[in-house]
Amino acid sequence: MKKVLIAFSLILTSTFTVNAQQDTLKSRDGDWGFVLNLTGLIDNISIGNVTDGNNNNSILAKHHLSNDRVLRLGFGIKSVSDNWLLEDSITIVSTGNRALQTIDSTESRLDFSLSVGYEKHLGTARRLDPFIGAEMVIGRIGGTKIDASTDITDVTGTEKIQQITQIDGGFNFGLNLIAGFNYFFAERISIGAEINLGYLFSSAGGDVSDSRVTTPVSGAEITNFSSSKNKSSSKGFDVNSTGGLMLSFFF
């Protein structure tokens, strides 16, 4: 009889546990998920990435360590590689000759950011999922390199000018307190919003170097080099809220 009661108790416990798990639409222990931004009006909604400390697009992933404890992981990257080509007819002042000036320039930079956070989810409602948490953000602003090649061609030949400008990048660091909610309108799919109060320090710029090599049609090559400093920094507390709704989906 005792064994029967024990078996019956185990069956009831298992049944209640399964029913409790099935009685929620929220994400749960072991789930992975991603967060996107929803912007626009009802008839013009678009989906985009969240932004990082450098104001670039980033990926925000979440992982349930348990039903109510969630790890936040963010990663953002932006690679800039722009090219410009300009051709124009000019008059050379020293000779009065007409010439064709061709400028071919490129600009490159690489930014990235990382964030790690923790959320504590509150309540036991079937759909509504409020939470609080904290997050640390580290961002790197890459150095900028501008490489410009200029050819000036007239009846006497071609003068070449190679100019390279390099500007130091920077970094930012932030700590945020987070409060928000998710509303699960379907199994493991939710909309929501969050607000954060945080401290952010950022520093950008530094050394600026400029080298210019001129190769005339005739005569010796001319080299010029200059350096300077251009740096800015900011720090302080700020309150930010999500611009639009957040769409989260878990699996």
C-alpha cells in the first residue's frame, strides 16, 4: 500500500509540473532568444536591430539560466570602407595650362562593442513578464585612415600627389540598471520595452597625422608631414528608453 501511495504521489507531482510548464507562454530554463526593435506605426511597422554604445546596429541574445534568471549578451560591429572618385577640369595657376585632375580616395574604420548583463524576472503570470537587471557595455571606436591619390595631367605630363591622414579612435564604457517587461502573445514570442539608467564614459580621437608626397612632372619628390592632437571625452548619467517596441523570440 505504501508503494502504491508513493507511486501515486509521484504521478500527481509529475502531472502538476507538466501542467504548470504548459500553462505559460513565456520563455523558460535553457531557452535561447534574440531581440529586435519594432519601429513605425501599425500600418508601417519595420523590424531592425538594437543599437550599441557606438550607436551602431548590434545583436542582442538572451539565455535562460533558469526560469527567472537570464543572461544578456550583446555584440555590435561596423566596418567602414568608403571610396570616392572625382574628375574635374582645372587651370594650373603657375602655367595657365588646362589640366585634368583625378582624385581617388578611400576612408576606412572598424568599430565594435560587447555587452554582458543579467536579468531577474518577476511574477508568475502566463503572459506578462516584468524584469529588472544590470548590464556592462564596452565599445571601441576604430581609428580612421583616409588615403587620397591625386593625378594632375596636362600637356607636360602628370603630377602625382599621395596624401594619407590617420586619426586615432577611442572607446566607451557603461554600466546600466535595467527595468522592463515582455508580453508573450504566442508561445515563446513576445513584445515589450525596457528603460535603463546608466553611467557612460566615452573618449574619442587623439593623435592626427598627415603625410603628403608630391611627385612633380620634373624635379625631385617633395615630402611633407604634420601631426596634431584632436581629442574629446564625455561622462555622466543618462536615462534611455527603447525607441519602439522590442520583439523577442526564443527556442
